[in-house]
Amino acid sequence: MDSILELEQKIQSIEKELRAVKQAVTEMRQLPKQVLSDEICVICYFTYSLLLPKAGGQKGIIAGNFVIRNMGSSPLENPYICLRVSPKEHMVLSAKLGDDIQYDRRLNPLVMESWRYMNQEAENMVEEKGEFWLKPVHVSRIEPGQTLSFSNFQFQVGMREVSTTYKVDGFFFCQQLPNGVRALNHIVVHA
């Protein structure tokens, strides 16, 4: 009976966060369509689902997308992202990373963008700090009104005896925003 109550509380927590994201998106849509010349305005957010295991001891999966939308009137040059996970020891990223991934861009160019680690040091940051520093392979700028997405990534999360909170934070950076922009939401799973 306690596990049902815990699941209901987790569902309520997720629903509350979803309402907050919907509210933020609604507010962003109400911004004036015409912005001042050369204004930088960007939003980024997660969309995701949690796939729970059918049996105890198995891993759950967070399946998601990290979406970046250029709401300004200037292009955003050299985009890159950071996904920070905790606890870093218990979350494993699965994604299509690399230069050699081939897609049919006619199907859906937004979803098909491939990504890679920024450099060798960025790959080491995963182990050291739980940070994934990634950049798109083919996109070097996001035009006004365009969207870029790190799509179809997955994080495995262990469903263990001891209650654990898993968290993913997202940040967007570009030449015009070297200090970055935090995502409107984050992913939190209490397991």
C-alpha cells in the first residue's frame, strides 16, 4: 500500500512540474512577435517520459529531448549544451553521438541532428563532474524562429532499495551567450 502512495506522490510531483513548464511556455508564446533589432532571446527546456521497470531491481529509463528555440531577432552562433546529472555514479547516458551518424534529413531535420562531445576534455567531464558537454555536428547557427533539439536521449536510473533522487539540469550556450541560459525545467525522478 505504501508503494502505491509513493507512486501517487511521484505522479503528483511530475504533474506539478509539467504544469509549471506549460505555464512558462504559455508566457513565452505571449511575448511580442516583433522584437527589437539584434535582440537575443532564447528558451530551452526538456520534454521527457519516465519508463518504469516491470520488476524490482531493474533499471528505469528517462527518455527525453532537450529543445532550444531562438525567440530573438539575431542568429545564435556556435551553439552547445551542458546536461548535468546527479548522482553521476548512477546515471548512464544513451544517445546517438558522433560525426559518422547518417540520417535521411528529409524525414525530419529537427529530430535527426547528430551531436558529439565538444572535445576530449568534455568526455572526461562526464566521469569527473557528471556533465555532458555536447555540440551539434552539422548546425553552427540557430536562425531567428528556429529550433534545435538534442533528441531521443536516454538515461538509465537504478531502482534500488534505498530511495534516491535523480536529477538532470540543462544549459544552453552560444557565442552570444557565453555564460549560458538555464533550461525552463529540469528532470527529477524520486526512485
